[in-house]
Amino acid sequence: MESEPRNSVSFVHLDMARGVAALLVVLAHLRQIVFYSYIDLPSRGPLDMVVWGLTGFGYQAVMVFFVLSGFFITRSIVIDEQLGRFSWKIYFIKRLTRLWVVLIPCLIATLLWDSLSISSTGRAFGAGDLGFSVFVRNLLFLVQGATGLTVDFLGYEGFLQRIAAPTYGSNAPLWSLTNEFWYYMMFPLLYLAVSRPRTWLARTAFIGVFIVSCAFVGESIGFYGLIWLAGALSYLVYDQGWIAVRLRTPLAVSATAVGLLAALAVSKTGYGSEFTKNLLVGLAAAPFVLTLAGCNASSVLYRRSARALANASYTVYLAHFPFLVLLGNVIVGNQRFSNSIAGYTMFVGIGICVLIYCFAMYWLFERHTDKVRRYCLAKLSKVSLKPAEPIPGKC
């Protein structure tokens, strides 16, 4: 492990964590659409406790996503800066191609699936139960015409949801993408201000733009950025090799895992505010991510599974909900099931259909991200009349 360059480490366990987090989000939404809440079940058995327990951490999984994002994006920035090749233009291309290659098709698919839901049933699915003004917003989108749709679409493409644009139809999970984008833009300002000797004017400019950005995005996005920064800090600790030997032991992994499980348990209690509990999950996830980063896996099957899940995790997260709402509206018909054979059959059947759809979307779009990125970098190099810089690993 020591002899392997840090910029070539596969981080196989972190790949698995990304994939599992995406699946937990899907399962949480799937259970909300198919089943009654746990307290409304006529009877409860051990299987029900396990299913409702495992599917109850969708929001907490997003906090783990933030930590992992902070880890990997910081890694990309640090490697480029250490090699003296960091460029804002290249950084923007890397980040925007990563986001837009998936986001644009998913926005179009959201409009399509929501429109089909309305036209096929004429009613909203679970808008009150799920807390989303799903079909009301989509109906307004359809009524307002192409001009209004274009304005809204550009708002989401510009990552202004919850800042200057409402939720795009039924795709409520888009909220976290706004956070991610602004963390991508804001963190380099802080890091570059202190990572190398600069004039006080340059440092002041970086920090000033960071402060203005914080004011622009608002308190919620700004405060949740602390969770993203916890992931960034975990990579900086990893990169420096601090206490590396102790962190790579089974005891360290077990201890940090117990800490994360304890934070997850606290997040399901009535103590503290929502933000406090989410912050606790994020702060507990950061040391767990750090210990996993120092561990390897010898199983070829595990490594391949982790890579496959990680590769599609962004698409799974972004694409699943509108299609899930469509299936729920058409198949379930605004109903809920108890913990019966029929309910579990519906849960498994719809879940499989949603995952097949998500991986098909990955196959059509996200797997081509590197090609799109190379094309854009090649165009940039022609404009600047110099060769494009090497492309770091995907993140």
C-alpha cells in the first residue's frame, strides 16, 4: 500500500460506499411510495423491522455522499495543484462535464415521465404524503409553454434550485446537486488561497469571492457545506499520511464504523434539529471514509462490483425518482401496501424496474463522460494554442 502512488489508488471501499449510498436513497423513496409507514402496519415481524430500518436512511445517505464528494474533489484539486497544473478553465470543464452529461438527459426525462403520469392518470401521486408538489409544478410547466420551460430548464442547468428556481417537477433529489455544484466552486477558493505563497491581494480576492458566494447561496447550502468540508479534511489527512498506520487497522475501521452507526441511530431520534443530526452523521462519516481509504480489497468480484456501483451511482441518484413516481402512479395508483406478499412483490418488482432503467441511462450517457471531457479539453487546447493538460482519474 505504501508503494502505490496516491493518485493511482482505486479506493475500492469508497467506491462501494458510493454505490450503497445511492441504493439506500432509491430504497428509501421506493418504500415511501409502495408501503405504509411502519407505525401504520397492522402487524410487524423481524423482516419488516429490517426492511423499514434499512430503507429509512435515504437522507443520511446524502450526507455520506457529501463527505465522499469532498474527499474525491479535494483529491483532484490537490493533485493538480501539487503538480503545478491546476487551471480554472480545465477545472470548470472537468466539473461541468461530470454534472451536465447526466443532468441534461435526466431533466428531459423528468419532464417526459411527469407528463406521462399526468396524462395517464390525471391525478397526483402521493404529493401530500411525500411532501413534494410534484404534479402541480409539472402541470404549471406544461401550461406555461416553451418559453417558461426554457427559463426553468436553464435555472436547473445553472444549479440555482432552491436559490432562484423551485424543484424541477418530481425530481426532488436535485436539491443536493445544487449544493454539490456550489461546493465545487467555493472550496478551491479557500484551498488555493493558502496552498502556495501568494500576495495578500490575491489571498484577499479569493477569500472575498468565497464570502460573496456564501451570501449568494444562503444559510442552508452554506451550513451543509461543513459536511462537505469534513470530507475534504479527511482527504487532506490522508494525503499527508498522518497517523496512517493506526488508521489502517481493523480496530480503527471498526471504531469509526461504530461511530457512524451511532450517529445514524441518533439521527432517527427526536433530539436536536435536523441540521444538527445531519451534521453529526457527516462528521462521523468523515473518519470512517478516511479509514476505508487506507484499506484495500483482494476479492476481484468485490472490486468489480464496487466499481460498477460507483460508476452508475450519480445516474442512479439523479434518474430514479421521476421514473419511480411514474411507475408508482400507474401501477400502484396512489395506494399503499401493507407488509403482505403483494406489498413485497410490488416493492421488489418496481425496484428492479427502476434499477434497470437507471443503469440503462448510465449506459446511454454517464459512461461517455470521459469522452465528452476529452473532447471539450481538446477544443480548449486548440483555442489556447497549447496541448491539453493530462486528465486525472474520474471523480
